[in-house]
Amino acid sequence: MQKYFFIILTVFIVGSAQAQNSLKAIIKSEQTKEPISGVSVTINSINRYVSDDNGEIFIENIADGEQKLNFSSIGYKTKTITLVFPLPNNDDLEVFLESEVEEMKEVVITSTRSSRTIRDIPTRVEFIAGEELEEKGNMKPGDIRMLLNESTGIQTQQTSATSANSSIRIQGLDGRYTQILKDGFPLYSGASSGLGLLQTPPLDLKQVEIIKGSASTLYGGGAIAGLVNLISKTPSAERELRFHINGTSALGLDINGFYSQRFKKVGLTLFASHNRNAPYDPADIKLTAIPKFERFNINPKLFVYFNDKTKLDFGLNTAFENRIGGNIDYIKDGGNTGAYFEKNDTRRINTQLTFTHQLNENDRLTFRNSLNNFNRVISIPNYTFDGMQNSTFSEITYSHNGKISDWVTGANLWSDNFSEKSNTSFPLRDYNQMTFGAFVQNTLKAKEWLHIETGLRGDYIVDYGFAFLPKASVLFKLTNKLSSRIGGGLGYKTPTIFTDESERIQYQNVLPIDSDFNSLEKSYGANFDVNYKTNIADEISFSINQLFFYTRISNPLILTPFSNGTFQFINIDGHIATKGAETNIKLGYDDFKLFLGYTYTDALINENGIKSQNPLTAKHRLNNVLMYEIEDKWKVGLEAYYYSPQKLNDGSTGKNYWVCGIMIEKLWEHFSVYSNFENITNTRQTRFGSIYTGTIDNPVFKDIYAPLDGFVINAGIKIKL
């Protein structure tokens, strides 16, 4: 009997062993084909396993028969696979997961003139797109100030206390050192940089690309601090029709509409908006924190697809605005004829033409041209600035995209003509600038872990000479979780009177630029970053990006006052140097996302060996955002931003402050409603002290470093048909 028992037991053990199976699987991203670590795998919802750093997982003791394997990871759609064991062969199983988080999708960046995705570009590029772009649009649907201001390392600086005009400062440098592009066209340079941020609504934007640090090799002079490229939406076969209506407690109204569709050989996009605001004075000091304005934008764009290889698009961008700030009683009823006011009347019309021909699978030829007409009249008591800018930009490029190496080479011509009307004997600030440029750039995939980008540009600026602009960037893909970029280059800026400093005084008594006296501002800069991402306890996604930057501008132009009351831009004997660090941390858990940002900026002016802090630069800044989102149902966001004390131009120091906000949005299939509570702490510079000296009718304004409008509620509806 005992003998039979051991025989039966042996048969059972052998049979059981034969019924146990094993499986080796490699989990990869559907978009990038790269392995994904930390993927949770369950069999029949019981046994749980996790993929390693190489995306691999090995499972043993799988019973015979049908088994359901469930693959899940934060940021990817859950996938279920049914397998019947034993498998017919012992090959490794490849499983591809589809990304569901916007930031993890593959984004093609155009600002680097490469067709590569953001993961493979050696130049460090930040982008704002998709849901993040829409959320920022809820807060300020009439312009892009808030969209940019809430990014680390970027500060939108208000240059007028009463008209609310603003410029963008990257890493502590004045607005004139940042180049703003629309689809790669320099439409906001020179005189047309005035009010540019205030006249660009975000509804027709597909994404915003930001390069910090010298980018002059890519697009020529003006990009010493970096560039911002506003990328427009393009039509697809599926119609897109959107409306966005917004109202504010600060007496503002925004009505925006966007249409897009492709019809076989022809496509069309059309954006139109009407934005207006009544004069608003929350501090009750009889001066406007938000001016009275009315603006109309109409941007049609036509796309022609001749065949699979050749296409053309032609667009028109327009903005017409009347804006007046100052004494609120004067603005409302026209009383007190001796009151202070600042009136801005602007007309902006520019064209965009792009012709692209695909020579073969890898080679492409592109021609681009833009014409820009910008007219601005500034009126204050006893002074009027009336100027018109006509500029053109033409470029031809040839690009080759290979598996290992990409090449881009081209040439461009940039003209900028400004003329001023004046009834006084003060010298006119007219100028006519011409710039001829040629460039070449190579992006090389030297190894799977090593990508190198090098470029060279030569610009000849009439009256100022030749500028030689090399650049280099390197991407190290150390592991699937860890990567690093390092890059640097040279830059320059052509002298101009259109800067933050002269904007504050409406260009009054500012002497013309003189090419015999002034010279190019030249710079060099470098940056280095480390990027790490992982999953914590398989439930929390974590990523951190640490950036270090340095830029130095030699013999910068400084607006210098003279004893006779005039001002002149002078190339000082010295330099401006800015250095610092940016830290960005992202955490995701279930329906929650937390963004933490810190910027340290040390910007110094060295003039004749005497060092001083560059004014209006917060040395320490915090960006904190917590988002709760139930897909296609609810969005709730909490924000808190901190600014450390800033040195002002009069030698004093401003206060440190926090700005906090709450946004709530309810979504349905074709529309959503939202409310945004901005600056709930009611932080206002007018609560820290007076914003001017002198009298209310003849004020001399101090630097504006904090909000003036205080606590504002805005609410709106977005419709998608």
C-alpha cells in the first residue's frame, strides 16, 4: 500500500511541475518604443508583479489554461491580454502601452528647426500645450501674459502703471533680449514689441515653445535671453469649432472664436476675438489699475495642399486696439481737463506665407515670407509719440532628415524700417535696418545614449558689421529614467530705443540710436540640466528637472539721463551677467498632480567695475500648482506663487509677496463652465505704498513690481461643436 502511495505522489508532482509555465515580457511605450519601468502586472487579478528598469518582467509558476494578464502604470492606459498556456513557443512577449498623460505624448518641436520629438532634441526646450494651455486660457483668455508668467524662470514685467503694458523677462534679463515668434516669424520685434503680450489671445494656439538661453544661432539677433515661439493650430479633416466667452469682476469681457477644417486640397483656420475692459481702480486712488480698452483680432489662414509633396499656407494676423489709462474720473466722464492720462492707439497687420516642397523622403525645401505693419500713437499730457514700423522677413531653408543625422541650412533677409511723426524740434528716431543672414545646423545621433547638435550662423547687419554665432548642445540619455543636456552659444542684439526702460517714459526725450556711437550688444551663455523620472511605490509618478544657467552681455545699452532732461542709450564699459538655477518637480497620484517650481536668479550689472543688482528681478521665486482632475468631468486647481524683494530703479527695494488662486471647471461633451478666483490674497502694490510721487494730475510713477488689480473673479463658458 505504501508503495502505491509513493507512486501516485510522484505522478502528481511530475504532472504539477509540467503544468507550471513561465513568461518573460518586455513592456514598452506605444509612442516611443522605449521600455517602461514600474509597470504593474497581475494575473487573473491575483498575483502582482512589477517591471524592472529595462521594462522587463519574469513570471513563473503559471498554471495551464487561459490566463488574463493586466498591465497598468501611471500615465498609460491599462491593457489586458489573454494568453493560453502553455504557449506555442518560448519567445519573449512585447507589450505596448498607450500614453494617456499629455506631457508624456510625443511632441514635435519646430523651434529647433528639426523634425525630432522633444525626447530626442539636444537643445533644451520647454513647451506648453493641450490641457495646460487650456487651463491657462481660463485664467486670462484675452492675452498670454499669465500663460508665460507662471513658468519657472520667466517673469512678465509691467512697464506702465496705467496702461498695463508688459514685457517678458527670462532669467533676469530685460524684455528686449527675448525674441517672440509666431510660427517661427519675428512679428513682435522693434517697435511692434510694444503691447505684444497684451494683444495675443491663446485660443488659436496649438502649443507654446520656450528656449531659455542664447538662441540667436537659430533665428538671429534678439534671442540672447531666449525665445518664445507661438505655434498656431493647423486644420485636419475633423472640423474644430470653439467659442470662449469670459467675464471678470474687474469689468472685463472676452469673446473668442476659432474654426478649423480641411477639405481635401484646401484647409482653413479662422480666429476672431473681441476683448474689452472698463476702467478699474480697486485701490480707489483715482488711477486705473486696468485701463479702459477695446480690441479686435481677426486671424484667417488658408492652407493649399497641391499634392502629397507640396503645400502652401498664407495667413493674416490683425489687432486693432484703443487703450486709455490714468485718472479714472477723466476717463469716465471727460471732466478735469488737466488730469493725467496715457492713451495708446495701435494697429497691427502682418502676413505669413510658407511654401514647402518635399524633394524626396528625406529632403525638404521651404520658403517663408512675412510683411509687418505696426502703427502706435501714445498720448500723455503735452506729449505725443506717433510712429510706424514696416518690416519684412524672408527665408529659404533646405533640410535633410536621416536616421542618424539631420541637416538644416538656409539664408534670410530681415528689414526693419521705422518712421516717426513729430511737430517738435526734438530729433526724430527714424531708422532703417537691414540684416543678411546664413546658417547651418546638424543634429547627430552618435549613439543611442548620445545626441549632438551643432550650429553656425553669420549675420551681416548694415551699419553695425558682422556677427558670428556658433552653438552646441549635447543630450545624454544615461538610463530610461535619467537624462541630461548641456549647451551654449553666442548672441547679439541690434541697438534700439524700444526697450522696457524707454517704454516706462513713453519714449519721451529719448535721443535716437546712432550707429557711429552705439554698437551691437554681444553675449555668450550656457546651461546644463539633469532630468530624472520614476515611479514611487508603483502608485506615484515623480519627475525632477534641475537647470543651471549663465549669460553674460558685454557693453550693454543702458538708458542714461542727462542734465538737460534728455536720455540716451549708451554702451557702458562693463557687462550684465545673470546666473542661477531652476528646479521643477512633478508628482502624480491617482487624479492629483502637483507641480513645484523654484527659480534662483542672480542678475548683476558691472559698470566701470562697480557692481549692482539688475532692477526688477526677484532673486527667489516659487511656483506651486496642485491639480485635481476627473477626466472629462471636473478640474480643480490651486496655485501659489512667491516673489522675493526686488531692487527698484530708484535704489529702493520692493516688498516680497504671494499671489494665490483657485480654478474650478465642470466639463461636458461639448461645453464646459469655469470660475477662476485670481489673487485671492488681494495682493496689490498699492497696499504696500503709493505707486507715484508728485500730484495726482502730474504723477511720476515708481517701478511696478507687484499686481495692481488685486483680487479678481472671472467666469466663462467654453463651447466645442
